[in-house]
Amino acid sequence: MWKECSNFVEKLLPSTRITKYDKSNLCTEMKFTKDVGITFLTRIACLIIGIAVSVIVARVLGPKGQGIYSLTILFPSIIITFTNLGIGRSTIYYIGKNTYALKDLVGVILGSSFVISIASMFIGLIIVLFFSNSILLGVPRIYLLLALLLIPLQLFSSQSLGGILLGTQKIKEYNLIAIIQSLSMLALMSFFLIKLNSGITGAIIANLLSLLLATISASLCIFGRSENVHPSLQFNKNIFSSLFNFGSKTYLNTVLSFLHLRVDQLMLNFFLNPLAVGFYVISVGIVEKLWLLSQAVSMVLYPKVASMKDEEQRKRFTPIVARNTLLITILGAFLLFLLSKWLILLLYSDKFLPSVAPLQILLIGVVAISVERVLINDILARGKPMINTYITLVALVANIILNVIFIPKYGVIGAAWATSLTYALNSLIKILIYCKLSGNFVSDVILFKKSDIKLYLDALTAVNNKVKHKLNFYAER
């Protein structure tokens, strides 16, 4: 692979004398850019499909139904977040490090996921039967019971199987599954909500079936070919111990990060009602689409940085990614701010106009946290997960305090301000800590540099050359 890339670099820059070290850096950056590009395009496709799904759900169910549905789907996600024990991150980390035989590692991962799924569903059942009326006010119990079936599918598709694909850097396959799940969700939502008019129950079933298809697709990508992974059925105590030692460090951060992202919805429902959640969820759903780039980058960055041996290469690499992610997110946020009211009216109707103000406020936090989503994976890949945990804990506590103060006084707008302010706090602290760990300056992380222009030009040149090569190839045929 390196030899092929090296030859391509020489053809791309024939007049330049390039050392082996420079070739390695160029190849790494080009491969990374390609993976991010594929992932970003996939996320754009999923964005378009996801907007279509959200429009169907919002228009058919209305603001209150949207709120109930969102809280119902949030419930199994909360359960998994508390019970997954960091298995997804551990999977990517140890596959990237190549510490154990892949078949042994995969066997332990799948076995652990099965046990966690059963335990999670049991815990969820207890909560629904005895505590749902106090935790999720206004959400019928039958919906929560049906949503429990999402737990094993979410755990396998997004955590264990998804982690295996990312750890082995099968980015194309991972993205293909994302497209399959999005398209199936659109088709199923259309069928159950528009054709059958089956309401919230139909929306939950659509989620179940799309996740089932994604899980089957991921399994086929990993295990479906003879040359692919064949998991060992033998329990390996050392692998289990390593996975959960590392996972226990990332686990708390995962829980805290999830709560930081979603506790506002629970608190809105507690202080107000599902109707307020319905308005807020639309705002959040739109602004979080700006995370497409940072999600694409961070997804590819984590296994890439985890496998890097050269510290100087790592030091140079992450700031380039962070500052360019920030720049593109700022541009997207500015455009979305200008179009926010028009988008709400066009997509969701005037019933959802109360979503406009919180949407505009949330843009501040989304821009701030776009850098954090890149840096968190660099810090994690350095084997220092507890740093992320401590910072996220501070941000979560601040978020809860601000929500308690703001929501009773200002409603949905108060929740938006609480979220944006604590996102900014989280990002600021992580930037400072990252710079101390890496030896970079803050300006390296957040300020666009002239040298970055060359990266875009090189990427365009590489794409242009590849297109010409393909055209010449087909012309000769």
C-alpha cells in the first residue's frame, strides 16, 4: 500500500525531491483526506436523507408527537450509554494497536456485546415498569417497552460491529452501512407513517427494522467473505481484561458526553412538557448537521492517530485537521443562521416556528465543539482517556446548573443558552489541555494558516490527476 502511494506521489510531484519520510507524511495525509472525503460525502447523503425523515416525522406526528417520539428513542440510547462499558472505543483502540490476534479480539468483543445486550434490556425493563412515570413524564409505557428492542441492535451496529470496521479502517464499508441504514429508515418511515398512518408505534418499528438491516449488513462486511475475520469462540481472559480496563476509562467520558448532549431534553420534559421537547429537538437536529465534517474527521482520525508511531507527525497532523474543521463549521453556521427561519417554515411548517430562536443560539455551541470533537480523539489515541472525562464532567455539571436556572425562566431558549455556553467551556478547556500535551500553540489549533491553502490545492490536484487517469484508462479501452 505504501509503495503504491509513494509511486503516486512521485507522479504527482515529479520535479520535487522527496525523502522517504516526506513520502510517508504525504501518503498519510492523502489517505486521511480520501477517507475523510468519502466519509464526509456519505454524511452529506445521510444528512439529506435524515432531513427527509425528520420532516416526515415532524409533519405527521406534530410538535407534541415529535417530543414523545424523541424521548422514546432517547431512552434505549441512555441505557446503552450507561451499560456499554466503553466497548466501542476499546475495540477501535486495540484493533488499531494490533496488540492481539484479530480473531481472538473479535470473539471477546461479540461475546461481551451479547451479555451486555441482555443485561441492558433487563435494566431497561425494570426502569419502564417501576420508574418511567417519574423519569419520562408524558411518555406512554407501551412505547418505552417497544423501544427496548432497539438496545441489542444499537449496541451491535454502532458499538461492536461498527468498532471492528473502524478499527480495521474499513471506512468504505462503514460508510456503505450508514447509507443503507439511512435509506431504509426513509423508506420504512414513509411506509409506516404516511402509508399506514401508524403514528409513534410505526416510527419505532421503522427504527427497529432499519437497525436490523444495518446490523446484518455490518456482519456480512466483516464475516461474509472467506478472507475476512473468523471470531474465536474461546474466551480470552487477557483480552477481556484489556478491553474493559481501557473501556472503563473511556466509559465514564462516554456517559458524561452523552448526558452533556442530551440531558437538556430530559430537563425540558421535567420542567415543561413533551411539546417543548418537540420544538427543541427540531432545533438540535438541524444544528447538529453541522457536525458532519467533525464527525467524519474524528471517526477517521482516531484509528489513524492511534496507529501513528511518530510523535512529530502526530503533532503536526491534528492541528491542521482541527483548524480547518473549525473554519468550515463557522462558514456553515453563518449560512444556517441566515436561512434558519426559512428552513423551519419550508421543512416543518409554521407549527415549529418556536424552534428558530433556540436553533440560532445553539449554533454558537456547535461551532465551539467542532474543534473539541477532533481533539478528543487525539487525546484518547494518546492513551489518556481520563483527561477527556474530567473536562466533560466539569462541562456537564455546569450544563445541569445552567439548565436548572434557565429553563424555568426562559423555557426552550434557556436550554439552548445553557447548552451553547457549556459546549464552549468544554472546547476551551480541551484546547488548552491538548496544547500542553502536544506542545502546539492555541493559534495552531484554531487559526487558519496560509500553508493550509496548499493542502486544498494538493488535494484538488490529486483528484484532478486521478480523474484524468480514469478517463484515459476508459478512453484506451
